[in-house]
Amino acid sequence: MKQTPLYGRHQALGAKIIDFGGWAMPVQYSGILDEHKTVRTAAGIFDVSHMGEVWFRGPRAAEAVQKLVTNDVAKLADGAAMYTCACRPTGGIVDDLIVYRQTGESFLIVVNASNVDKDYNWFVEQSGALCDVVNRSDEFALLAVQGPEAVAVVQSLADAPVAELKSFHWRSAGVAGVAAHVARTGYTGEDGFEIFCASGDAGKLWDALLEAGGKVGLKPIGLGARDTLRLEARLSLYGNDIDEEHTPHEAGLSWVVKGKGFIGEEALAKQKAEGVTRKLVGFVMKERGTARHGYNIVDESSKPIGVVTSGSLGPTVGVNIGLGYVPTALAQAGTRLQIDCRGKGAAAEVVNGPFYKRRS
Amino acid sequence: MSNDYPNDLRYTKEHEWARVEGNRVTVGITKFAVESLGDITQVDLPKEGEDLKKDAVFGTVESVKAVSDLFAPVSGKVVKVNDPLGDSPEYINEDCYDEGWMVQLEVKDAKELDALMNAEQYQAYLKEQESH
């Protein structure tokens, strides 16, 4: 299994380690519920160095990126970032990404760990002739600091006013003496940063953040709580909720299909005009039972009509929640669904929007 | 290690424990099971008076990450259920051998108890599983 530069620290902290897409990653330290609460009420630090970083450089970099992503790259100013999908010509989702613009000739795309090779090959194949496309995933570590105290903790160690960064903006800054890119992005539904640094500096940065954050209750957080946090915030997980079999329109991501001249544009325009036949919905369990990835959503006669893509207890909202694909006719908020929880039917209700929204 | 698997209990391959007192057997899940599951969020248990069959599923335990069946270590009638677990499943995480007990059975055939592992055998079994 591949290890991040912080693997030894996770072991020393007593983390439970799992194989996540070929990476030995911490799934929990103190426990998922405790870690989840810590991020909602104080702050948490996550090692997400397994994620991939692909850089696009050259006079035609913007064009190269736009060809690959569904969202509108022209809208990005220097120092801005956006969430987007990359699609196949069919509209199937290759990956969901964040595109960061450094300058008009330099872009960073952060990709999911399990998709690094697939994405990089796709990017080079489609856009390699337009600019330099470089997979620098192994050079970079990525730490996320998330939660109501996160901004203050990172600012206390930074040599630039990172607290002034707006959501989905980034800049370079020294943090604890480490040269870094600091981005106001995350995957938890909380405020905070994602911090890129050289792999060799990750230990120093991690130690400094843990120490500075310790006073306000910051703790290390594993992938287990990362999953419950993102699910409550209703953020999609590639491989669970979205994949090449589904399109952004079906996944409720039409809001990132705004670009022009990207791969899959035609198929997505056609699908939008005709209307989708199935939709990813959020639901809250109304009866005892936890919906889990792969469970069937069934009709009155127990016939499968859809499938659960994510589900667990929402620790902050205090109810069992989930995501799943259903026929469009059943996607309206308030619709009753029946989930087959290991042979036992349990009622659920479709809800709009995130399950959890932080008070701003 | 010995505190993790008390000597006065019997154990199953499915990671339940059984405490034998006369013809009554109290059943729960072992420390190993609890640690594998992580934070437990829900338990479904049988009702008093139900008859359980050895090795048959008698309930489920759900954690944030997983769901797992509970298997009866021996056959018997349920005479007591740890009802507080309904509202406080975390007792299982906190103290799986005491407050986290699940059901108490009136044993039908005391011989079935002989087939269960003792603490030493169970720990050897865990080691063997680990090396696989």
C-alpha cells in the first residue's frame, strides 16, 4: 500500500489504518462520532495527501482545462477556484475536481486519490497537445483544517492574511515556516482551509497545526468522519454517488455545467433538453434502519427502482440520512421511499438541500 | 490482553461472549467485535419470550460504518433484554462485558456450552484470524 508522508504520525497517534484505494490511510483516531463532533464544534486536521495534483502550464492552459471540465473556466480570476466535473463524451463523470487558477497560464486541478492515473491519462490524451500537463501528486502533501476554529488556527501560523481569503480562493503563504498554497476550500460543510505543501514539509506543518490547534480542541480526523461530514453537507463522493455511469445532470450537479467547448457538452445539452430519467436525491430515514451503499430502493411490491449510493447516521443532525438514485418522478421533496435494509423495508423521505448547514 | 477477554466468559467464532450462571446465559459482543465495528449507533434485539436457536441470527448491531448480525451462542428462551441499549447503544462501546450486555437466555441444552471457546482459545483464534 502507498503511504502519505504522515503515515508514521498516524500510527504514533494510534489511528486505525485501512486500505483506501491502495493507500494506507487513517480511518479513525478517537472514534468517528467524536471526530465528527470535533470538526462541527472546534476544528479538525485531515491528511488528504493521497489526493492528486495535476498542473496545467502554458499560454493555452485555460483552453486545455476548459476542454476537460464542465464548469466555466473563463469565470475564474487569478487566485480563484471552482468545483467541477470532468466528463466522457457520453456525459459520464470521469471525476469531480477542484480547478484552481494561479494565473491565466497556470492551473492546478485536484483529483480524487483513486482516480489519479485515470484522470492524468485522460487529461494528457485530450489536452496534452495544448499545454504542459504534469502529474505532481507525489510531490505534494495536502492537509485540510476544517471547523469553526480552523481559520484562526491556520492564521495564527501564517505569514500572510489567509483569513481574508474568500470561499473558493487561494494564495501562496508561509504556514509554520513552510511554503504552502492555502485554499479556502474543504469537504466537510465547515469553514476552513486546504493547505498544499511539499511532501517533505508535511510533517513539520502537521505538527505545528496540531500544536497550535490543541488549545482550541483541534484533533486529527480520519476518513470515517470525513465521510459522515461530507454526507451531512451533501457533498458527493466519487465512486459512491457519482461515476462514469451517471452524468452531472443526474447527480444534481447541473450547476457546474456552465462551460463552453468541453468534452461531453453535446451529450449533456441533449440530456438536459430531454430531461433526465433518474436523479440523485437526498433522503432521511423515517423508520428504524440505516441505508447503506448498494441497498435497493424499492416500490410497494419490493421491486428495485433505485439504489442507495451513500448512507449512515448523520451524527450532527441526529437522524439516518442517505443519497440514492431514483426515477425522476420520485425525486420531489416529500416523496416517500422504501429502502430494502437487508430484507427489512424501512421508509425514507426525499429532502432538498444539505442535511446540515453551518450557521454563517 | 487478559482484561480484554475475561476468563469467566465463553466465546464464539462470531465474536459473541456468554456468561454462564446456572441455567442462565448472558450474551454480548466481544471487545474485538466492538473495535472492528467502531461507534455503535443502533442495536436490534429480540423480545422477551422469544426462542433462539444456536448459531441463528438473533439481532443486528449497526455502527457508523457497518452493520453486523448477532448470532446466538446457544439455544434458549430470551428471559431478559438490555432495553437501555435502545436509547444508549454506546454502552456497548464503553463497556461491552457489563453495561453493554444484550440478552439473557434460559438454556435448553447445557451441553451446547461445552462447544464454546474459553478466553485462551478465543485469543488464539483471534491471532489465527489476524495472520490470515
